[in-house]
Amino acid sequence: AASLLSGLAAASPSHTSRLNQDYPPRPGGTAVFVIGLPNTNPNTQPNPKPVGKTTTLNAAQKSRVQSIALRDTRVRMLLHGKSYHVLATVPWVSHSTLAGGITTLGFSRSVTLSGTWLTQGHAYRATYKGVTRMTIYVNVGQSKVVTIQPH
């Protein structure tokens, strides 16, 4: 496996920053290895499609979503030493039910983020370069972050 990775790195130097990535591939990126994880809890799969025009979060709900997102240990470690701002906090609707909220953070310039990420509650370690935004899915009923995505 090590010689395969070395061969890939030599053949494609533009993708070497992605070789330490476990799962999932960076949106719009090319995956070197992807480990398929079964969706063991389909009711919490992020699905940010709005149910209708009336699906909104009030100020208190937005504040709660942002508070849960920014108190999460993984999010705090990823953001450590980085300057960021909240771009938006919107409803997260799954199966026609309000599952929580989605907070998107923005960086004033592209950054490298390294640490533990989440996808549908499954943790993985990765380093992403050129990140300008981070999206955080919060299950408000459980008061926890279930997905952290770089963009």
C-alpha cells in the first residue's frame, strides 16, 4: 500500500495534499481512497432541502444552533487560531421534519484545517488545504454536531 501511495504521489503531485485523507473526499476534489460507511441512522442523514417557504429558524433557534456548533470540541480544535465569522444559519430538514440547523462559517482567506471531522456522526481525521468555508450540521434535539464539512 505504501508503494501504491508513493506511486500516486509521484504521478500526481497536485493531489499529494489529499493523500492523508480518510473519508469523504473534499467536495469537488478527487478522492485517492474512499472508505464507504453504511448509513446506520438514515433519519439523521443531512438533507438541507427546505420543506417549504415557511421553514425558518427564529433568532433564539439560530443562536442555539450556533452555540452548539461552536462549543463542539472538534469544531473548536479545527478553528483554533483561525479568524472566522458566521455566514449563515439555516434550518436542517430531514424527512419533512426540522432536524436542527446548519451553520456555515467563513474565513477571510483560505486556510488549512487539520483534525477530526464528522460525516453523519462518523469521525475521521483529515487535513484540507484551501478551505474558505466550513458547514456544521447540528442535531438540536440531541444538542450535538453530527457533520462538519470543509469547502
